Amino acid sequence: MEITVKTFDELSKQELYSILRLRSEVFVVEQDCVYQDIDRKDDKALHIMGIEDGILVAYARCFQPGDYFDKASIGRILVRENYRKMGYGHAITKAAIKAIKSKFKADTIKISAQIYLVIFYESHGFKTVGDRYMEDGIPHIAMIRS
């Protein structure tokens, strides 16, 4: 899988379409969660794309401190369903952490993690903070990596 990092303005129309389509496939259709994915924050984000054979198979978006949370953050981490179990989730997460360190010069990262992924994020150095909460009908917890 080839990793590409782009700002919103650097994305082609086709790349943006692929990102929005895949996020909808995973977060709206697959997770059966009706929510507003297009949240007016993509223009502030770094977009981390994992491409395999010309297909967007993994994705994350990153924010500098203050653009989403008070700390740098990663969100919308996903892997296309038929590409899971290949380590792409780990690869895209590592690439997002690296992008935050290199582009934003930030070491502390905050995420809003779906509860079932806590062990996955702990393997990347994140630790849970606070209590569980519901976000768009799905149990989440805040996690910090410093």
C-alpha cells in the first residue's frame, strides 16, 4: 500500500470523491449510522490516503492543535472492508502519527475512539482518558498519545 499525505487544496476532485465515498461506505452504510460526515472540517485537515492498485483502501484525517480538539488529532481512520486483516489499519495509523509529528510538530495526539477499537489504539501508544460517551449512537472514549 502506498501512503499519500495531502492538504484539502492538494486533493484532486477524484481523490476527494473517493474519500467521501469510502467514508460513507464504512461509517454510514456498514456501521448503519446516520450522521453528517461532511462536517466542514475537511478543509482544515491533512488527508492520509492508503492506495493499493489505484484504489483508496485506507484513510485518516489529521488536525493541528486547535482545529478539532485542543491537541492535535486523528479521525475518520478506516480500512475498506475487503482489505482488513492485512495490517493496513496499523499502517495508516502510523502514517497519521508521523504526519502530525512532521507537519504540525506536535507530540500529543487526541482521538475519539470507538470502544471496540481501544486495544488497537493502545497498540499505537494511546491511553484512555475519561468516561465512555455516545457519539452518533456509537460508544466512544477519548484517548491520548503523548
